[in-house]
Amino acid sequence: MNRPIAATAQSSNAELAALLLRIALGVLYLAHSLQKIFVFTLPGAAQFFVSVGFPGWLAYVTTFVELFGGIALLLGVQVRWAALVLLPFMLGALSVHFHNGWGFASPNGGWEYPAFWAVALVVQSLLGGGRFALGAARAPQVARAQ
């Protein structure tokens, strides 16, 4: 049985939403990891982590998780897992900014921006990579009786 046009359009919209979200998240994570490597440097990032109460070695782990997570999101490889692996790191960033107040324009940045990223990661994990991901399932869709 053929799927109704509305259901097909809704499915196409969800596929496009998954693609747009994962590209945006992937680019942002790549930018943040490369900023830690080339602008702040890894020792500088480690020093910042220590200044906010985290162990310095966590800056190295965070940088490489962001780098490889961003690449995985961009390519669409293991998207659900990549988003879930990135989530605790974003919650850590949220904890750093929480005491600064809500608005990210607050001195030292508030928690609204990392909170939005965290929600976006949860949404991406729920959506998956979509049809346009390298890791997308290639099995034919089974028509549902309506």
C-alpha cells in the first residue's frame, strides 16, 4: 500500500532535519576542537580546565572527543552514539557556565548556549543520522497499512 503524501512529506522533512542538525553540530564541534588545538593550544586548554575545577588531562580528552565526534556527525557515522558520547562533555561545559547566569552574553558566558547544545545532541540522538548519513540503514522501507 502506498504511503499518503503527507506521511511522505513528513518523512522527508525529518530526513532533512536530521541532516541539517548533524551538519550544524558537526561543524560547531570541529570548530571548537580546532580552536582548542590551534588558538588556545592543548596546554592552554588544560590550564583553563584546571582553572574551572576540572583535571587538566580532561582538556585533551575533550578536544579529541569533540574532533572525532564532529567528524562522525559530519559524515553521518554512528550518529546516535556520537551525539550521546558528546553529551556528557557538553553537560560539563554547562556546569562551568551555570554560575554565570542564564544569558551567554553574561560575563564569562551563561549556561543558555551549552544547554541548547545539549538539547540539540539529545534531539540528534533521537533522530539519528537520517537517510543522507554514511551510516544510514539501506534497507527498503516497508509500507505500513493505514
